[in-house]
Amino acid sequence: MPRFALISTLVATALLPLPAAAQDPASGPVRQHIAAHQLYDIGLAQDDALLILAAIALAHRVELRPASGWEVSGDGLPPPPPDAMAVQPAFPQDPRTSEALALVQLMAEESLALGDIAADVAAEIQTVTPGQPRLNAANRLLPEKGEDRWSMVFNGQLPAEIGLISETPLELRVQDAQGETLCAISAANAFCGFLPERNDFFTITIINSGPAAAYQIITN
């Protein structure tokens, strides 16, 4: 299959709704959303409009809502209004921004086929899909050498997904109530999936070893 057709198929696939109840944390909606951000970064680095379009379509397959019931302590601060709502991108380089779509539409001006795909994606992301996964999200600004600690509950025997999206690589560390480390990942777009044995509290630590950075934490 030619590359253009392959990526076009990827875009079309990205527009399909996710299953209502994904049972595998490695393929659930949070993992898919992190993949969209990874794909977007690659598309920008390679100046590839098709990859960027696929990332935009994939990123809009979920609805982000402000998290409730989470407790946080540490050095980070919430962003100032009006960006305090979790539904807003945490920083400019995000496939969910209007700037992302405007960029790819500009890139597609000299290609009729690419313009058609961009138009399809633009129309699709304006449509609310019934049964679209709703993810919990929160934005924070973490200072240089800062650290945040989140406490949240996950249900036993149900897939738990945690995603981290940031401007620069941060460390995502997930521990259970007994202090056992389930994940320790350093990346700009990190993901941790696991299956809790029982209803319990988990601690998610975000560690910044570099300069000040904005980040967004997402769970299912």
C-alpha cells in the first residue's frame, strides 16, 4: 500500500470510536491519547502533514473533563484562568489546539487530496460521538527541580490507565498503597497501565529534573 494511502487509512481509523469498555490497559483510551501526542510530535519533527492529521483525529477521540476527587501536594501550581480547566491543552504544542488544525490546513493548501482529508478531519472533530470515552485530566505548572504527588483511587479488577503529557521529559512514577513501584518512566509523553487487585489508593509522582514545565495528567 502506498504511503499516502496507508496514512490516509490511519486517519480514517483514528476517526472510528473506541470500544465502550476496553479491557486491556495497554490499548485503552488513555494509551490511545498518549499515542496521538507521540504521533503529533513525530509529524512536527518530520514536517509531515499526514502524520499530524492522524494525530489530530486520534486526539479528538476522547473527551477530557476536569478531574474530581484527586488530591495533590508538591511544588506545582495550577495554570492561571482561563486555562485552568483540564479540557484545555496544557501547552501550545498539542494536537487538540485550533492552531494544530490551522497548521495542517496551511500545509495542505497545495495538495487537493490532502486538503480533502484535512476537511474531513476538521468536520469530524466538531461532531460529538455517542459513547465517546471521557477521561479525567488536570493541568499543572511544575517549577525547575519540582515534584508533585497525586493521590487517587482506582477500582479493583478494572484496567487503570495513567497518562502524562508534558513540554519536556518528566518522570512518571506510580506506586500502590504498599509503596510498590508499578511504573517509573521518564518521557514527554508517558503511559502506565495496570490491573489493581482491589479498590485502593495509588500515588502518582511527577518529577521534574529540568527547567520549569507545564504538564497534563490523564486517567480513565
